[in-house]
Amino acid sequence: MADLSVEDRLPPFYKPLKSRSAVDALFETPAFEYSPATSGAFCAAMRAALSFQRKHAPVLKALYKAEGFSPASVKTERDIENIPFIFVAALKERDLTTLPYSRIVLELKSSGTSGQRSRMQLDRGSLMRVRRMAWKVFEGLGLTDLERAHDYICFTYDPEVARDLGTAWTDKLLSGFTKKGEIFYTFRWSREKKDFYFDLDGAVAAMKKFEDAGSLVRLVGFPAFALKLTDEFKRRYGRTPRLNPGSSVVTGGGWKTLADEAVDKKVYRKILADNLGIPEENVRDLFGMVEHGVPYVDCRLGNFHVPNYGRIIARHPATLEPLGYGKTGLLQFITPYLTSYPSLSVLSSDFGLVREKCSCGLPGPVMEIHGRAGVKKLKGCAISAATML
């Protein structure tokens, strides 16, 4: 069964990949080291992945032929913008799995209850690489800790029930980036209603228990629910919680249908940090797409850094020409880790831009997300989750 139970049969993600293929070798380089060596590793990995997909994915074979594109042409960073892309909607509307289903060990879906559902099917190699990539990104940002136990409050679906949801897999993965204490999943399954509900009472009780224990705590998941929890805690106890100052937050998934309630990111970080009694730099956000897989995570200043495992190009929405740094366009996401799905190069429905560097001192570019393009929104996990607030 291609669900989250596969995680129990895989080696730890903090251990290096054994293979030294060009694709695997990329994910053993430092996440935020930008040098001729890491650039060469990325281009080599892309050539290998593109060549594999051209042989196994009919849609890419036809696309590359139509575009006159050869994987061997990707020799330098400048060549990356010539890689043909698939629009993200095609991945939502079609089953484009590259490998036989017998080789798929995990299938992930978004939790949208209507509209288009995203899906991603992973063979063992792709799954091993995406896990290793996520670990290296969080390690590079100083967000891993295997020495000290952290208790978790996860604003997402209980993975024992939601065994193929992308957000459930992500949060289960993230809870392994520290030594594990107690984990509380706030989206519980109701047998009577046969649906998930936000267990606010349980979340408040967990928060009080962790506060009383003085343990390190990490909150993970949709941002609106974290604010809802601290507001409810204050309503019941007359004050906001005071967590161990070493505690942290990693939000992800955005506000989606709660746009009217959305708070500016910088304001949100300060409010939530103050509500929890932790430093503002301990509140981070994560942007990811189930079709793409690369995690883009805040630095201490609150900017999404692009790791050396992916590339992002902003394209003009009318001409699709590359715009370069600092100009807003449709974002194209590129990564070589997948052998089971043809989404090595995806043109998203997200507007945003790429900046050349960040003042935090971490090397490499940063990404800004400015919202979704189009009139009809593509629906996903946060939209479904928002109905529980």
C-alpha cells in the first residue's frame, strides 16, 4: 500500500544516501553552498534526471521533441532556463506517473474537498532523495536537533488516518528533525461525522501541559490555527502561554480561503512570537508544492531561501520570457530528484519574484510569493483545513 507506513521501513534521513549517482550526489552537497562545484553538481543531476524522464515519460519525450530540447544541452546555469516546463494544472488533471505502479511506494495528495486535487507518486529512490533534501535544508538553517527532545503540536491531519495527504507526510517528516517528545495532531478524525475536526480543546490542553513541563515545543502546520490556539489559550487562562524560549514554530500552507483574516508575514511572526514567549527569529514559514517537493524555508529574517537542490525562474505571464531577478512573474520550479513523476520543471500558478541575495548572510537567492494567478483558484490542503476554523 503506497502510504505513509513506508516511512517505518526506510533508513533515517539524517544518514547519507548510499548511491553516488549524479542525482543522488547533489543531495549530499550543502543546501546553501553556492559555488562552481555545487552548480556543476546541479547541472549534472538535471542532465541525468532529464535523460531518464525522456526515456520513461511519453509526455516529456513528446515535449522535448516539439521544443527541440536535448538534456545534454544543460551544461551551465544559463542553460537551465531552456528546460521545457509542464503547467501545474496538467499534473492535477492527468496521471503522468513515469514508472510502473508496482514501483510506487508512496502516493501523496492534497486534501482539497472540491476542485482539482494534486497528487505525487514516489518510487523508493525519489522518496529517499526528497527526505534527505528536506533534512539538509533544515540542517542548513539550524532547525534540526537530535540531542534534545521536542514536544510537537501539529496543525495538520493525524497521519495514522490521513495516510496519503501531503501535509500529513510533511509534518510527520518535520517532527523527525528533532529528537521526538510527545506529538499532538490537532486535526482529529470523527467516527460519527466521518470527517476531520479541529480539536481546539485538546490543543489547549497540550499547550498547557507542555508549558507546565517547560519542555522544548515546536508548532508545525497551517498559520491560522496557531493564532487560533494562542487566542483560545488567552481566553481560558487570562494570558498567553509562556513556552521554553528555545521553542519554535514552522508554519506552512498559507491562509488560502482565510485571506480576509491573513496577517502580513512580518506582523504575524511578531504576534505569534509574543503570544508564545519565544524569539521572533524562532518563527519560520515554509513554502512547498506537492508537485515539486523542494522545501523553501524562512531564514532568521523571514525570507524564503532557495536551496541548491532547486532553481526558480520568474516568467512573464504573457510571453513566458524569463524576467531575471527582482521582477514579478509566474514562477517556474525546477528540481532533479524525481524518477517517478515528470515534474522536473513545473510552471506554477503562483506569482512571485526571485532576489539575488538576502541580508541574513546565507548564500544564494531568496523567493517572494505574491499570490495566485487567474480567476479560478487551484484548491489544496489549506482550503480544506480552513473549513474547520
